[in-house]
Amino acid sequence: MTAIAGIEVGCSTNLLNNPAEIVECVEALPLELATVELELEEGTRVTLAKSDAASRQRLAAALLELAERQGRRYLVHAPWFGRELSLCSPRFPELARTALLLALDFAERIGSPIVTFHPGVHEKQTEAMLIENLLANLDPIVRVADNAGITLCMEIMGGERSKNAQLSNAAHARVWEELGVRACLDVPHAASRVATASDLKRYIDEMLGWLGHVHLADTEFGVHRHLPIGMGKLDLVGLLHHLASGGYRGSAVVEEWNRGHSSQVYLECAVRFATERRN
């Protein structure tokens, strides 16, 4: 296990842009980052959308065989791109619920203990309206997740992307209290919403009670950009120790490839970060 402060550091398939060849993608990721979050977007999303139960089971079997051979562990990130996948929408949320249910089905097949998802777009609704829609749209899905023993984690959205529903910690707390849906702390997203390291720590401290998953990358404060680790201004080692001291025991997955640096650079920086500071 490659861990910092007891928190296992992994990586996401979105660092390779989620190709349709899911098994080959996982096989190409560094073995030092044994926890792999499968993001069901781009080519991967198309592959699963076109599949039936039998073909999904064959794909799951191939991934499980690879996991046994390489020592991998899988997590799942649900499809998120497009207004039609907004779980905040009061109109026609069937596609959004179907996409999340598909992610749950696949997570159960490959033994993922969590499924991370995005809340969606705000469509100029108030936060109170967004939360009511989320609660209504998530309620039947939560029951499916509970039956499968899978924890749902709703990702916090970052600043500078004005269409996303940027929910407050109080809103995430209500979804946790009423449905048991935890938060996924995307560290660059959180940093884009604050101005200083102390602001970021306060923001994180507010959500520790319902934190279920973490996404990692470097960045600068007040900017929505995921940089290779070591190329921004965040003390990510200190942040992981802070999370651990607050009781967090989950994983931290390096994710989100942005133009300006290659996927290989993101992965090399992630491996160096995880292995040079192993405990």
C-alpha cells in the first residue's frame, strides 16, 4: 500500500482521458498507485452505455482478474458530463438517475465500496431548491446503494465554472443527515473557493464529519485548475496528515488531467508524491 498518514494514494483513469479500452487503461497505470478510480466518462461511458448485463459482467471479470494479478483496488466515479445528467434538475431527471444506477451496478460487480457523483448544474435555482431536488432524485438511488453495501459520495464543485451547482457545506450536511450521502472532497475544487491555506483548512474541517472520499491535485488558491502535484501552492502532505488527524480513513485519488501538461507528467508527479513520502 502506498499511503501518507495512513491514507492510501491512488489515481483515476481520467488521467488517461477514460478510453473505451477500460482494462488496457487500468493496466497502463503505475503499479505504485494501486487504488484506481474508474471514471465512467468519455470512451468508458460509451462502452458501458452500449453494454448489456452479460458484457458488463465479462468486463468486470477481466478487471477483477487484473486486480488480483496486479494488486489493484477499484473505486467508481459515475458519469457526470452534460445537463441531462444533473441530479439537481426538477425536470426529467431519469437519465441522471439511470447513469448513477449504472455506476452502482458496475461498482457492485467490481467490488468498489464507493461511487462518487456530481450534483449537476444549478439552472439558476436557489440552493434550497437544488437541495430539495437532490433529495427527491437521490432517495430511490440511496436505497439501491444501501442494499448493495456501497457508499455514495457527492463531489464538491469548484469555482469559476458558473453552471455547476456549488453547494455549501451546510447543503452537503443536509444530504448526509437525511440520506447518508457523504461528501467527496475535491481538493483543487475546494482551493478554488478560498483565498488562503488557513481558509482551506477551515473549509475542510467543517465537512470532516461526513467526508467519504478525496480527490487530489495541486493548484493555486482562487483558481479552478488541477495541476500536477508539486506545480502548485498546496501542502498536500500536510493536508493528508490533517485529514487523518481529523479521523478520515478513506483513499485520496489523484485525478483530473488539464491541458498544458501531459498525462504522463501528472502520473509521474503522483507516483513521486506518493512514494517519496510513504509511511
